[in-house]
Amino acid sequence: MDNSIIFAVGGVILGLIIGFIIAKILEKNNASKLVKEAKKNAALILKEANSEGESIKKDKILQAKEKFIELKAEHEKVILARDKKMDEAIKRTRDKESQVSSELSKTKKLNDSLEGKINDYNHRLEVLDKRQEELDRLHKSQVQQLEVISSLSAEEAKEQLVESLKGEAKNDAMAYIQSTLEEAKLTAEQDAKKIIINTIQRIGTEEAVDNCVSVFNIESDDVKGRIIGREGRNIRAIEAATGVEIIVDDTPEAIILSCFDSVRREVARLSLHKLVTDGRIHPARIEEVVKKTQKQIEQEIIEVGKRTVIDLGIHNLNPELIKMVGRMKYRSSYGQNLLQHSREVAKLCGVMAAELGLNPKLAKRAGLLHDIGKVPDAEADMETPHAILGMQWAEKYGEKAEVCNAIGAHHDEVEMKSLLAPIIQVCDAISGARPGARRQVLDSYIQRLKDLEDIAFGFTGVKKAYAIQAGRELRVIVESEKVDDQKAADLSFNISQKVQTDMTYPGQVKVTVIRETRAVNIAK
């Protein structure tokens, strides 16, 4: 019984061992098969990689050959172009050599002919000298014979002849002058017109005279009512804030802005444009927009000054002087725009200085700044001549001594110390004297309006003063805290009397004093 169990167990173990061995053998066979397949796949991959490498190599070789052919073609083109330029240069050189040789031959011929002419002239001079000696000898003998016949010496006869010739010459000269004057009177006006027309057509400069009115265009006439406001409060607020007279008439789709000061007029025009575009038009909004527009104009003045300086090629100019140059855009002198006049003088000075061998940049600088005294600030002394005032400002802001002297001397207020000063003076006269440059009537009219406003500012309590209606009305706005109603009436009378005694004007001037009281509180 025990042996049978042992044999059974041994049989089972033997079966297991044989199964294990068989499994191992099978696994080994499978692994060898996998290795063979892997080697076969690797060989295929290597073969494909080699074929792809060969194809890539062939492509790269072809690309390199194409690139080489392109570079070779470009190189040949460059070489051909250079050869062509060299051939052209050689041809030009040969042409010049032939031209020079022909000119030399011509010069040689001219020299030969000149030598012959010189010899001929020398021979003629010798002949003339001999004839002159004979004439002198004959003249002396004739003079001696005349003295014997007339019993007068040569000097006495000469004096009598000179006196008689003087009388005849005076008569002839008077007759000639008279006929010339009569002819000039007939043709002077026609010739003068012709000269002026030709000069104006040739020069072709910008407009010289600034208008005193601007036209503000609107989309429809309904806007006019909004600008006027209820009982005219909006238009009164605009006029009080800007000092510009606003004329609303039957002109379709247009409003007239009238003021002699172009800065005020521009502020009013821009303010109206903003108000109409925004749509909110009432006194508080009007004052806010006018203040913003005034700041915008101040910024624009600086930009104009910078552009002018850059256009003329002037460097390292003090910012305050740049601001003064910008303010020239809104000033005029005898009807001529001051900025255009200064630019014109600067360009003329640069050309003249270059012709005389001086520094053209320094001349342009002095030409641009020569009239800065005409744009004074609030602290300026109005009694000082503008040339002296401009010189003082130039010295204050670090300009060179030559520039300062040229500014101060261009109207002979100070002595000229350099050649730059007469150049500025001459160019200023040229710019001001050219046809159509200036108009005395407009300048005197604007000065009269400024004098009207200055008279009003001379009284205590005056806050603003505007000359409107072409100088026929002086509108004065006073401070309500300092001037009551009775004083306002007295002030109107006193100003009218001052205007009447100190000024000369056509017609009459209406003096309107406005006193306004405001109570403002803020709810938070």
C-alpha cells in the first residue's frame, strides 16, 4: 500500500518535471524565432534607411548644384555690369580727352590770331602817337595865331567859352527836365502799376492782412436759437467769456464772430464748435468750455513755435522764446501777420548772411526773434520800444551778444556792433516794404480798439473790457464786490468822458457797464 502511494507520487513528480522541461524547450524555440524576426526587421529598416539616405544625398547634391549655378550666373551678371561701367567710363574719358585736345587746338589758334592782332594794334598805336604829336604841334601854332588875331590869351578865351557854354547848358537842361517831367507824368502811373503787378505775381506770398471777422458754419438754422438761448442768456455768456461779438443775422447756416484780437476770435470759434457738437449749451457749460479752449490755444501756441523753429533749422532756443514765437501767429504789425513776417525776415537774413560769408544760422535766429518785443506779456513795460524790449528778453534768455544787438538795433535804438545788425535792419525793411505786405489803416484801427480797452482797464473794479461793434461800443464787466449799481452808472459816465477827451474817433462810442452777481453753492 505504501509502495503504491510512493510510485503514484513519483509518477506525478516525474510528469511535472517532464512538462516543465518541455515548456522550457518551447519557450527557447519561440525566443529564437523572435530573434530571427527582429534581425530580419532590423535588416529591412537599415536597407530602407540607406535607400532614403541615398535619395536625400542626391537631392542635396542637386540643390547644391542649382545654387552654385545661380550664384555663378549672378556673379557673371555683376562682372558684366562692372565691365559695362568700365567701358562707359573709358568712353567718357576718351570723349573728354578728344574734347580737351580740340579745345587746346582752338586755344592755340586763338593765341596765334591774338598775337597777330596785338602786333597790328601796336603798329596802329605807334601811328596814332605820331599823328597825336603832329596835331598837338598844329594846335599850338593855331592857338598862337588866334591869340595874335583876337588879342586874347588862351585862358581868357577859354573862360569866355566856358561861360557861354554854361548858359546854353542851363537852358538846354531846363528844357530837357521840363519835357522829361511832362513825359514822366503821363507814363508814371501806368509804369508804376505794371511794376507792382509784375512784382506781386513774381513773389506770391501768403495773405498779409488778417480779417477781423470769422464765419462759423452750422448745420441748420435751428442751432442759432440754441446758441442765443432763452432771452439771450447763452449768447451773452459767450460774449462775456470770450470778448467776441457774435452776430446772428439772416445769413443761412452761418454765424459771424467779430473781434480785432485773433486769439479771442479763435477761442470763440473753437468753443462754439465744441458746444454745438456736444449739444449742451448753457452759461455754466459755456464758461467751462471757454477755459478749456483757452488752455488748448496756449498749447497750440507752443506747438506753432516749435514747428517754426524746426522749419528754420534753429536749435537750442529757450522755451519762453519759443512760446513768444508761437504767439506771433495771433499778432499783426501794420496788417502784416507777425509770424509770417518774422519767418520771411529769417529766410532773407540767412540768404544774405551766406552771401556775405557770415553765419547764416545766427542770422536766421536774429531774424526770427527781431520782433518778439511786439508780443509783450502782462509784466512788460508798454512804454519801452519793442526793439529794446526784444533785446532785453533775448539777453534774459541767454541769446548771444550779436543776436541781442541785432534785435535792439534794427530800428536804430542802440548802436550797431556787428555786421549782423544791418542785415536784420535791411531784411526787415524788405519784408515790410514789398507790395501788399502791410496796411497802415488796419493797424491804426486795431490800435484804436486796444486804446479803448486800455482806458477801461485804467478804472478801479474793472474785470474785463471788450471793444466791439467795430469800436462803436465798449463793453465793460466789473467785479460786483467792488462796484455797486450806483458806482456802475458813474463808471460808465467817467469812462465815456475819458474816451471823449483822450481819443479821436468817427461817430460815437457807446459805453456799457455790466455788473453781475452770482450765488453758487454745491450740494453733496
